[in-house]
Amino acid sequence: MKTISARLTRTAVGVTGLALAAGLALPGLAAADPATDQARPLIDSPCSFAQLDSALHAEAPDMAARLDAHPDRKAMLAQFFNLPVNQREAALQKFLADHPDAANQLQQAQNDPRFPGVRDKLLEVANTCQNY
């Protein structure tokens, strides 16, 4: 059960980060895909990585702790979110091109009944990051 939960969290943060692939290992889908549409508030957020990270610690401390436990992934997310908003889409598309199995991994995670709760927490982060 813990493995599924960890995978789900990695996927959700991943989807929402480098659609959010660089974040906790699993990426999102192409721009026209509904999964990326769910991540769009974070991808298009004007917030810096520092703001997003602070919001994550406040809104979803368990997910923040998991991210903190993987400094290499956190650094990749920081690199992604420190790009200008208009460059994030190209970085996302490059990641997806370099990782063709990512869409299947995300689809599997989205079938987990806990996925909507994780996604909702990350959307909260997107909606509150400007307060940090």
C-alpha cells in the first residue's frame, strides 16, 4: 500500500511539475491531453519554484517531505519552474519526447482512486503560491 501511495504521489507531483515529470519521476501527457490540462494551473503559474515549494510545504506537507527526500528531482523541478512560463511548454514537450513511456505510467496512476485528492492538493498549491 505504501508503494502505491508513494508512486501516486510521485506521479501527481510529476504530472503537475514537469507536467511535472522531473519532480517526482513521472511526467504528464501532451498539451492537448486532459491530464496536462489538469496540470495547466501549475505549468502556467507565474510563481517561482521557491514560491511553489513554500506553498507545497504549507498545503501538502507529506508531498513536500517526499520531494525533499529526493534533492535531484527537486533540483529538476526547480530548473523547470524557474524557466519563464512561455518556455515551460517546450521543456515539457522535450521531456515527453525523451520519455515515451511517461504517458502510460501517468495513465496507470490516474486510475488509482486517490489520484483526484492528490491532484486537488497540487491545484491548491498552484492557487496559493503567489501568497509565498
